Amino acid sequence: MKINEILSTVSKEATEVCSRVSSTELEQLAQEVEKAGSIFIYGNGRSGLVGKMIAMRLMHSGYRVHVVGETTTPALEAGDLLIVLSGSGKGQTVGSMTDKVADIGGRTALVTASPDEALKAQFDSVLFIEASTKSNDIPTIQPLGNQFDQSMHLILDAMVIHLNAVSGKSREALKSKHFNLE
Ligand SMILES: O=P(O)(O)OC[C@H]1O[C@](O)(CO)[C@@H](O)[C@@H]1O
């Protein structure tokens, strides 16, 4: 396969994955973000890297957002939202924080490709992304969790664009929040 054919297939795969996302689930996640006091994002490996990218966009959009595991991440409080990103849903800590968040009075959201109903039931909202991960056998030319990671990035970026459109945030407003000592 030529390199341009690979690129074309990768982008076609991403388009197909995005087209299968439930707009109801995506809007529900957007509403959870909108009503949260602070937003905490948790993910391992490449899912965590996507989480950091989305955290940055949410910060630009004026949300209070933290990445779990960073030294500056504060305590989660009542009314806050924890978003867990995990394609496989199999990370050791994926489902282990939900009880603590509920005890504190927070909300939880899961973004996953896992069909595990018991896992999904632990969260207040779930965004299911039907994509290839390291743990399933959805056909793809891509290795391991590539298809999930890249689709999750596109889908969550689209959610932030939606939130900005609904609240009328301009590109200039976003830019004014960007780190300014570079
Ligand atoms: O999205 P998941 O399935 O939780 O996996 C996250 C990451 O965990 C790893 O297995 C190890 O970091 C990576 O392959 C993957 O990017």
C-alpha cells in the first residue's frame, strides 16, 4: 500500500468512527462539562495525551480544568466532573475513582470503546466510541489503539467547538487565554 493510500484509509476510518458516535451521548457529555465546577481529566498513555490536548482547549474556552496526575491538580469538590478516557476500559484505575467522586458529590463521565456494561454503569454519563483499541478486533490498518485515540481527539475537539458556539466564545477570546510568555 502506498503512503498516500494509507493516509487516505486512516482518514476514511476516522470519518467512519466519528459518524457512528451518538449525538445524544456527545451532547450529554457537553452538558456535564458546561455545568461542572471544575473538570478533571484522567487517562493513561495516549488516551492521557489526548486528555491533555482537550484540557488545553477547555482552558482556552474559560473552563477550570485539571489533568489527573499533574503536580498542580487540586482536590475534587462537590459539583466537579471527572472525565475518564480509556479505549479498552481496562486500566487498573479506570473504574476505581467513581465511588470516591460520588461520595464527594461530584459527577463522572467515561469515554470508551469498551462494550462492558458493568463498567459503563459506574459512570453518570458514557460516550461510546466504536473504534479499534489494543483490546478489541475491529478491523483497521492501524496498530493498537490508534483509531480510538485519533477519533477521540476529533470527537472531543468537536464537543469543545460546540460548547464555544453555544456560549458565543470568539476565536479572540480563546486566544487571549493562551499562555503568553512564549
Ligand atoms: O485507552 P486505554 O485502553 O486505557 O489505554 C491507554 C494507554 O495504555 C497503554 O496500554 C499503556 O500506556 C497504551 O498502549 C495506551 O495508549
